[in-house]
Amino acid sequence: MEKNRVFEVQDEFMHTKKIIFAELFILQNKIQTKFDKWIGEISSKQFLILIIVAAFPTPPSLTEVALRAGCSRQNIKKVAAVLEKKGFISLSGEQGSRAVRIVLQQKFFDFYDSFIEKAELGLNRLFSTVSSSEASSFLDSLKKIKENVEKVQVE
């Protein structure tokens, strides 16, 4: 039987990178599962899209949201269709343009106002053992990794 090379440590930094890579996926799954149970009315992905839309000074297009979210326009269109049915947004086309804009509706603002205290409490619990400087360093590292993701090419 061949020796299991999967967990062999040859380079400590490479080992750390592999663990971080795996932990990012595990953490994302755990956060999504908890959030989906906690919030109930909409999924974590739908909430993320709403927050991204809210960050724009004017109603963004599907394409603009897709670029910011790091996914396809088609994916955003599917999520937006569900959010429109739930009354959180409306989709509006521009005359003479193919662009479809996402417009937040009052239901989103009412939901946000009722949810923000609970969300901040949850974030405080999530980061309860993380110092401000640790959080800043982690954010800096995430930004660098995010930039590098764009550069990675699978051959």
C-alpha cells in the first residue's frame, strides 16, 4: 500500500496556505448554514446581493452587481428574480438600453431596519475573540488573496 502523501508536510508555509484555503471554504459553508437558519425569510446569498445593491449610490445594473459579487450576470438575474417576487427589489429596464437595473423597494429597507440590530449582535459574537488589529490584518490578507484570485489561471 502506498504511503498517504496528502497530509505530508514538506514546506511549512505551503502547509499553512493549504489549511487557509480549506478553512475559507469550511467557514463559508458554516456561515451560510447558520445565516440561512437565522434569517429565515431570505438566504445569505440573497442578503449579500441586497447589501451590494444598497452600496451603490444609484440603482446598479445586473452586470455591475455581478462584477462586484464575483459571479455571473445570469446568476445575479436568477437571484434578482426571486428577490423581485418576494418584493425586496424591482427590475427596471432603461429605454434604449439592454441594461436592467435593480431598484430596492421599501420591503428591503423595512427588513434591514428590523434586522440590523440582530446582525450587529451576531457579528459581535462572531468576532468576540478577535482584536481590532487582528481583524484589520485579516481583512488586508483577504484583499490581497481576492486580488490574486483574478490573476490565477488554470492551465
